[in-house]
Amino acid sequence: MNRLTKRYNTIVVGVGGVGSATVYELAKRGKRVLGLERFDIPHDMGSSHGYTRIIRMPYYEHPSYVMLLKRSYELWRSIEQRAGEKLLHLTGSIDAGPADSWVFKGALQSALEYDLEHEVLTGRQINERFPGYKMPHETLGVFQPDGGFLVPERCIVSYVNAAIACGAEVHGRERVLDWEPLGSGVRVTTDRDVYEAESLVITAGAWNHSLLSILRGLLTPERQVLAWLQPTRPEYFAPTRFPVFNLLVDEGRYYGFPVFGVPGFKFGRYHHLEEAVDPETLDREPNLRDEQILREFAERYFPDGSGPTMSLKSCMFTNTPDGHFIIDKHPTYPQISFASPCSGHGFKFVSVLGEIMADLAERGETRHNIDLFKLERFTNTNGQHHPHLGDRGGHTAATTTAQPYASNTPHRLAAAAAPDAIRPFW
Ligand SMILES: Cc1cc2nc3c(=O)[nH]c(=O)nc-3n(C[C@H](O)[C@H](O)[C@H](O)COP(=O)(O)OP(=O)(O)OC[C@H]3O[C@@H](n4cnc5c(N)ncnc54)[C@H](O)[C@@H]3O)c2cc1C
């Protein structure tokens, strides 16, 4: 341990997606900032790896994400310019399902409410225009031209490079073990050193609840598997001819991308096999069952994209009870803020979340509307926090309240049954 404790304006725990953007945003504002990451930068142990992440505007999960997305696009373009590297690729997006499905209807509602350029296409029209697709004819989809994908590992590297250039300190392979309030500031203990700061931002992804006991019981890390299959008609799966998709079919809800980064058509199934996991012990090696489930989908809906397997990778969602993010200040220590934006759809927001988290660290408030994401929606009517929770996290790894993510779990029902609960989008 160093004899002189190092002091910062803000310490950011976790330099993955949101943490990297937050470190950059604070450094750009002239703050003395330290970013601490337990693994490499970037790495494939958390939620932000796998070469591509979808960005799409007509947000079927809830229309109030759309304003954040507008700012996200601006900020992605800005970091792209600074990095001198293409991070956001436009392909158009398709959100499709049966005519009465929440995916199709929600996307259409968002597109209409925010006056987004879009077209409603039948399954047949989708197949004609984008020949890699073989949609059932009864499918309806919203095609939106601003959709596309981000390159997550390069986004993180770009933010960290830019942050360091602005004076930030960033340490890889340094794990935060604990934090404690220190007057109006904080003291942070890692496996290498002790630091102090005026404010602390916790963006530890699937490990957030190991550092914040107020989140225990609310976050469920879940194993996901992605497949890349070699197309037999590669020309159909080029970024110029294949929009990213979110698709609700009999087998579940799936998402997919054109060929990029790996010589394969990439796709995955939301909530894959519904396996709640502890991130410390997660089996990261995909297996034959994972592959089979995914291959069956491709053979039915994207038959020209279902050639030999090129790659399989696992990753983690961090589910909240209603599927919406949790972004807030600590109820007892306002110098501490945190973001848990996963539930499988957070990367596209990383750029704007960097701005939001920097606002919370610097001023305790943000001009962005984050009401939908407040922790208090999960607290009881007396304003008390989740009953079994203390005020802060300890250094021991979370014992996850691992529950299978089936639709009848108490976890989901509790959120849905709360009188003024925000509508879950699962
Ligand atoms: C398979 C898959 C597909 C997805 N597809 C999409 C998509 O198409 N579009 C989309 O928008 N979103 C998508 N998502 C969701 C999106 O990727 C996540 O919401 C986002 O990456 C979460 O970012 P994060 O910063 O919260 O987590 P991470 O990027 O995982 O960052 C958390 C970081 O904290 C570090 N950390 C944890 N504990 C400590 C500690 N004690 N000390 C120091 N560091 C610590 C971790 O190592 C990690 O680097 C997908 C997710 C998965 C898993």
C-alpha cells in the first residue's frame, strides 16, 4: 500500500462499456479521474465483447429510451471522430414479429411517437428486399434506416485512449475490493492500493451487486451464447444488404447482425437457456446444446446463413426485474452513483450513459430524463429499500440470488405486481 493516499475528483469502478465512457466524459470536463478495471482493457469476461452490438431507434422496450438514443448517436459520432475510427455502422434495423406482438407494436409506437423515418414491411416484403431473411409471411416488421451496429471492444478502447489523452488515470487488472464513505467523499480499497475521491461511480456490470448491497436481489446475471455461422450465400449477409434485426418467433426472441469481424452471420437468442449464473463461476465455454438451439433458429429463418459454425461465445446479461436499467445515486451516500444498464440492451446507450454518470458524479443531477431507471421503483411504499439489503457493499463476491429466468419466477412477478410498477417488457 502506498504511504500517501492518492486523491481524485472521481473514481470509476469497472472500465467496460459504461465505465470507459464515464472516465472519458469526466476527464474531458477537466476532472481528476481514476478508472479501475479488474480484467484487461478490453476483455471478454463481462458483457461488452463479441465484435458487434445493435443500435436501433424505434425502441419497443419503452418509448422513453428514444430521447436518450438521439443523444447516444450524437456522442457515438463524436467519439468516432476523435478516435479517427468507424465505430458505428449503419445497416438499417428490422423489429419484427406477429402483427399483435409487443416487438412489432412497440417499435411502431416508438417510431410514430418520435416521428422516426420508418416503413412497415410484411414478411414477404422483408424477404424480397433482404434475401438473407426467410420470414413467415404473417410477420410484420418496422424497418428503420438509422439502425446498425457498434463495435464494442473498439468503442471501449477509443474511450479509454481519449480519456488518457485528457489526463485520466486508468488501471487494468486492479480489482476493487471495497469502498467506504469518508465524510462527503469515499475511500476505495483495491487488491493493489487505497484511493480517495470526492465521488464514486460504480459501473461494474454483472458484478455491480457485489459492490452495492442495495442492488442485491435486484440483479440477475444470466449466461448468454452467441453464434457465428458461415453463410452459404455470403452476399446476402453483407452489411450493405442485411439490416440488424430483433425478431419474435415461435421459438423466442432473437437478434442478429450481418457478417462483420468474424466470417459468420452472428445471432443470439434473448435469455438463451434462462440460466442465472454467478459471474465468478460462470461456465464460459459454449457447448453442443447451446449450438444446437441456435442452429435450429438459423436453419428455419435464415437458411442461407446456417453453414458451418465459425465461432461461439458466451457473455452475460444482468437482468433487472422489469428489464429496464437501474441508474441512480446511492440512497444513503449521494456521492456514490451507479449504472446497471444491461438486461441485454444497454450497449447502444453507453455513450449517453457516460454523460449521465459524469453529471451525477459532478453535480448530483443530470439534464437527461432517467426517471424510468430509478432504484426506488423497487422499494416498498415506505420508501425503504429492499428488505434484506444493507447500505453498502463488502468485498466478498456476491452470492447471487440465482433464479432461473422463467416467466413465472417470483422475481418477475414481484415487479409486475407492484401497484405502480413500470411495465416490464419481457
Ligand atoms: C450476448 C449479449 C448481446 C448483447 N447485445 C446487445 C446489443 O445488440 N445491443 C445493445 O445495446 N446491448 C446489447 N447487450 C447488452 C450490452 O452489451 C450491455 O448492456 C453492456 O455491455 C453493459 O455494459 P456495462 O458497462 O454495464 O458492463 P461491462 O462492459 O461488462 O463492464 C463492467 C466492468 O466492470 C468490471 N468490474 C467488475 N467488478 C469489478 C471490480 N470489483 N473492480 C474493478 N472492475 C470491476 C468488469 O470487469 C467489467 O469490465 C448485449 C449483451 C450480451 C451479453
